[in-house]
Amino acid sequence: MGLGAYVNCFAGIAWREGLRFFQQRGRFIAALVRPLVWLFIFAAGFRSVLGVSIIPPYETYVLYEEYITPGLAAMILLFSGMQSSLSMVYDREMGSMRVLLTSPMPRWYLLSSKLLAGVLVAVLQVYVFLLIAWLYGIEPPPVGYLAVLPALILAGLMLGAFGLLLSSVIRQLENFAGVMNFVIFPMFFASSALYPLWKVGETSPLLHDICAANPFTYAVELIRFMLYAKMDFLSLGVVAGCTAVFLGAAIYAYDPGRGLIARVRGAAAG
């Protein structure tokens, strides 16, 4: 198969994901309501906790709303990644996922294309959120809106690959909702999305260590630095490494002959 076949395959998967997203307007609204509630309402109460501080990469005094904006952008990616994985479980139940995976294209390419298509939809949602935040008065440097794009894509790939891995071991749609809540909220709250790690360390060294071990923390920090046209190489390395591990594990798990899906089917048959 030539390059054209791969391009057409990705275009078809991306087109399907785009149609699904734009036909589900409630999904788009819900994706924006969560971070906007934190930005407009909860930040007013949390501001008294953090106040204004000099926090890298800002190198100046920042309001709490300005600090949490990158974390809320990462929240959109997290929820979108889990939502995309939920659709994988649904497609598997309805049979459309089996049709996709039986195409002549390599399985790793099909899964990677579906993952990337979901990330592109999530990045669009993030930019809509950043536009609303800009209207609210949160104005990072103009170059930051372009510089943050690779960080958003990489962070989205990591979170989407993690969700893809979860979807490989869940047989029923009803079970995935509980797993999403069990995963999303601990990942989000045990991170630097809402408060800096040094602030967490002042309260609980144990919680600081948990947050420092959370891959989502590094996704947040990568977005936070890149939004201000700066680079955090530690976060870049952790996010890139976790993306490779999660995606590799998901591709292995979706192999019907040797992955977790085969074990799940075997357990169900037994």
C-alpha cells in the first residue's frame, strides 16, 4: 500500500471523529463548561489561598486565574481523551470497531490515527477555551498561542493513549463511566493544575510526592511553560516517554491474539 492509502485512511478516521463531535453539541458545551466554571467561579474562592505569587514560567506576579488557565486547558485534554476512549468501547460493542480493525491497514496505524484524530478535536476545544479566557483578561504573549500547539498535541496524545489503554480492558460501556471517574478526578486534583507543587509540599509532603509522580502534572507544566513561549525539558521528556509507553501498551492490548483483549475474551468464554 502506498502513501495515498495511509493518508486516505487517516482522513476518513479524522472526518468521522469530526462529524461525531460536531453532531454532539452537548459534548462541546460540556467540555467548555467544566473549565469555565473553575475559571469564573471557583477561582474567586481559591485566589485567597494562593493570592499572587512569582511562579515559573511567569517571572512576575500572577493572578490565580492566570495560573490555573493552563491546568484547565489540560483538563479539557484529559476529559476529551477519556471521552474518545469511551467511544472506543461503544464502537466495540456496536461492531464498528471490529470493522475498522479488520481493514488491511496496520493495527498500530489505525489506533494511532484514531488517537490523533481525537486529539485534534480536543485541541480545537482548548483554543476555544483560550479565546474565552483572553476575553476574560488572561493574555499570554501572542507567540504563546502558537508555541503551545505542540505541547497540546503531545499532552493530548499521552492522555488519549492512556484512555485507549483503559478502553482495551473494559468490556461494557457501563463499567467505563465508573473507571473514568476513578481515573480523571485523582489525576486532575493530584497535580499542579490548581496549585503549584511547592504549595502542596507546605501542606503535605506525601501529597507532593504523589503529584510529582503523576504524569498529568508534567502535561500541565509543559502546557504552562509553552503557553509563555518557554521550555520545560523535564516535562517534555516525561510526557513524551509516557506517550510512548501508553500507546505501545494500548497497541499490544488491542492485538486480539496476544493482548489484554484476548485475555478478556478468554475469561468471558471460561
